[in-house]
Amino acid sequence: MKLTPLTKGLLADALLIIAAVVAFYAFPYDLAFLTRIVIMAILVLSIDLILGLGGIVTLGQAALYGSGAYAAGLFAIHISGDPLLGLAVGMLAGAAIAFLSGLLLMRAEGLTLIMLSIAVALVLQEIANRARDWTGGADGMRGIRMDPILGLWRFDFIGQTGYIYVCCVLFVVLFALKVLKASPLGLMARGIHESPARMRAIGAPVYQRRLILYTLGGAIAGIAGALAAQITQLVSLEVFNFSHSAEAVIMLILGGAGKLYGAIIGTVIFMVVHHLAASVDPFNWLFIIGALVLGVVFFVPQGLLGVPTALKRLIGGGK
Amino acid sequence: MKGLQTKGLNKSFGGLVVARDITLSLQPGDRTALIGPNGAGKTTFSNLITGILKPTSGQILLDGRDIGGMGEAARVRAGIAKTFQITTLFKHLSVRENIRLPILERERRALRFWHRADRDKGVEAEIEAQLSAFNLLGLADRPVQDLAYGQQRLVEMAMTLALKPRVLILDEPAAGVPSSDSHLITGAIEALPADLAVLIIEHDMKLVFQVARSIIVLVNGAILTQGTPPEIAANQQVRDLYLGAHHD
Ligand SMILES: Nc1ncnc2c1ncn2[C@@H]1O[C@H](COP(=O)(O)OP(=O)(O)OP(=O)(O)O)[C@@H](O)[C@H]1O
Ligand SMILES: [Mg+2]
């Protein structure tokens, strides 16, 4: 049976929704963990837009994620506890920081860009540390209280509302990215990825285009950060940690870059394996994650989403 | 003043001078060939015009306006387009997508994110026309990297023409194209809009004499001579040059 890309996409969406619902009923006591996975998936999707689609390699997504988290936290404490407004504020903060840092970053490439993007997160972390009166510094930002979503759904302590909320945001982000990927802008991003020289030769100002992509990615990372702040009702300096950026990129590579669903699968597998391995052996779980990543990079460089194709090719049935 | 002018264009890489005081003019409708031995500086000259390289000194004018301060993309938008001597394509994108992108850029639609890229009837019809002009219809949905080099040259040409430029620079358009397909290149050049200014860099003299109405000979970065094809064919200096004996 031959599936068109559209039916494949719809099928994947249906599976994703079913998986989310099944997880909700199957693991009622792990909703906090499931919620973390979903938030992480949104962060990884933001990297898929920048790296997977646009080919812009950075290791500083935590800067954008953390900005979204602090902005949403400040907004909740000082202005309004409305979750959706807070989400919008986090999104704008992520986009703004991406734009401002991008003015410099998007002129760089390769190792320089990677180092600069890491540096931005470090600088922001230090700023958050110094601005103790606003951010709580190393103690973290406390006192975030969220109103019910749309005035209807109160956040409960088991995390049911929270889980459903982040899942809805994930679906909206995924849908938006699917539309974007198929749009002229998405094609343009792939062009930038494939050949900046050719893009310039067809009249595309590559620097501006990279800046636009980075800003969009920042908006999505900001959403992820805002969700984290709203759900945990706490923002600490850790949101700017390098490990966030690095692990998110690993999750993307694991699942398969540039395919959107790869970002989600990679996140789920990484975090579940991490969770299980850490509970089996709290000291050596990194070995298991490392082996998994090595295996994927060596045997299916396209990521786990590429496994079916690779198997088909191995069996010799597909083309 | 219409068209493209260069005035006293110089370029050196360290001590190596690759463009010496190049002054020339390319008017709408011109079919000018730029010939010269390997390393003469032909590609460098084209890179100076398109903005890939900045000249050491000298001026570049489009319709009388100095475009020296404009970046590469801005010059393309102003109407100057070129094909690369070494094929430069979006390798993992399909042939169709490779042609769709320049059309979207030309139409200033590449930033639209709210609708599909492949649903505009006008754009798709234009892509079909380009594909059929270059005999690429059968390969339209294949990734460009699957194509033979000669076919990739045709894609290179098709996507550059899709920009509908006013000044077109073709850097060895036929190099690597099998002789069975070279008529597609020649045909495409002959079918170009009459008011387009065209500069063709080429080693294939058969093609040069077929399409050029004027020939410029570049040697060591400087213009040796310029004339009609018969004049150039009769020029002793040029004949010696192409037989390998240098008169300096
Ligand atoms: N970026 C660069 N840095 C240093 N030298 C360069 C650079 N680009 C070109 N050159 C040198 O400039 C000279 C002219 O090169 P160019 O590519 O313009 O020649 P060409 O006439 O196009 O030759 P061909 O017919 O082989 O394509 C050559 O000696 C080349 O080595
Ligand atoms: Mg050359």
C-alpha cells in the first residue's frame, strides 16, 4: 500500500494523539514526568526548525527556553496569572532574545556560531543570577500562581490539567510547524540548509533569512520555557544550563532531524530510556544513553524515524 | 545609460592581479561572449559583477547607477543573475523545487508561511514550462543529486532563467553537458528574451560563434581585444593565443 505524505501525516497525528491519551490513563501517577517529556518535545521541535530545517547549528537553545521561562514567571507574579497570556509573553521573550542575539549569531557559522550560542546562554544565566531582586537569583523564582486556563480549568496537584494543557500546546506547535514546513518559508529554509551560495544567487539575503528562522525558533523555545515555568511554578537558573541545549540536540538527532515527528520520538525515547536507566542504575545511566546515540548515529544516521526505510533497504523490498 | 557598465575594474588576490582595468558595457539585447585561457580571470570578473567578490578598485553601474555598495542578493533582485561554472544546486530538493524557489524569490513570496508552497497555479505552470523547455519533465520529482551532471547543468540554467533577469551571466553553461543535450543549452540561449543583456563565458568556440554577436578576449585579467565574431576569428593575436603561443 502506498501512502501519500498527507495521509501519512494524518496517520502520525492520530497515533500521536492516541499515544498521549493512552499515556494519560496508563500512567496516572507519572503525569509530572509525562508533562516534562511533552515540554521537552516542544523545545526539541524548536531546534528542528532551526537545525533540522534551516541547517543552523547552535548549542544555545537554553538561552531562548530560559528567557521564556523567566518572562512567563515574572508575568505571572507581577501582572497576570492567566496561562495563555503567560504563554504569549514567554513566546515573545524567546523570540526577542533570539532576534537580539541572532543579530550577532547569524553572522557566524560553524564552530564560532556554536561557541557564541553557548556563550549567550551563559551570559543570560549570569544576568538572572545578578538580578536577584527580580529573579530570586540562585534560590530561584518562587510565588508563581496560575489562574485556571480560560477561567475554566484549574491546575490540579496530580497534574492532569497540566498534562492536557501541554499536550494541546504541543499539537498546536506541531500543526503550525507542519504548515510552515510545507509553505514557501519552509522551502526557503531548506534552501538555506542546502546551499547558502545558491540562495544568494537567487536573490535571498541569507543573513536576514537565518535571523527570521532563528527568531521563529526562539518563539517556540520560549513557549516551552513558559510552560515549564507555569507547570512547575518555579524558575531556577538551571533553565539556562548547557545540558538542556545539548540534550535537546541529541534528542533531535536520535529521532531524526528535519521531520518534526522525529523530534517528538527522539524526545520520548531519550527521556524514557534516561528515566528507566537512571532508576535501574543511578550511576551509569549515561552509558546506556551513550550507547543508544552511538548506535543510531552509526546505523541509521537519519535517526530513528529512518529505521523503517533502512530496514526496507536491508531486506531489499523497498526502494 | 541602460544596461551594465564596468569602469576601470581591478581585483587582486594578494600579489596576484586577476582583473586589470576592465571597462566594458553590456546593453539590453547584447549577446557578448567572454573568452580567454584558463585562469584569465573570467569567473572572477563575473563574481565582481554579481557581488560575490568586491573589486579592489573601479565601478560597476546598472542603468547608470553605482551598484558597488549592493550585496549579492540585492543585485539579483535588481536584475543581475548568473549561472555558476561549478553547478551549485539544492542537491536534496527535487528538480521542481529547485525551480520553484527562484520563482518564489523573484515574486517576493518566499517568506509566506501560511499556505503550501506548491499550490499556486501560476507558479506551477511556470515551473512546468521551464521543465519542458529543458527536457526535464520526466525527472521533475527526483532529487537533483540523482541527475547526471549534464542534466544538473540544465537545472542550473533553468533556475537562473526563472529569475527573469535583465542582465544574465552564463559561466560555461555547456561545460559537462553531453553533446546530445547541448542543443538544449544553445536553444535556451537563442530563445532568451530579445532585450536581455547576456554575457556568456565559454570555451566551446562552436557555441560562442553560434550565439555571440560580440566577443571579448580576456588574458591575464585584462581585455586583449573586442570585436565581432569574424573580426576575432581573423585576429592574429587571438589565433596565436588559442594555438598556445603567447604574444605579449
Ligand atoms: N579566491 C581566490 N583567491 C586567490 N586566487 C584566486 C581566487 N579565485 C581565483 N583566483 C585566481 O585567479 C585567477 C583567475 O581565476 P578565474 O577563476 O577567474 O579564471 P577563469 O578565467 O574563470 O578560468 P577557467 O577558464 O579555468 O574557468 C586564477 O589564477 C585563480 O587561481
Ligand atoms: Mg572560470
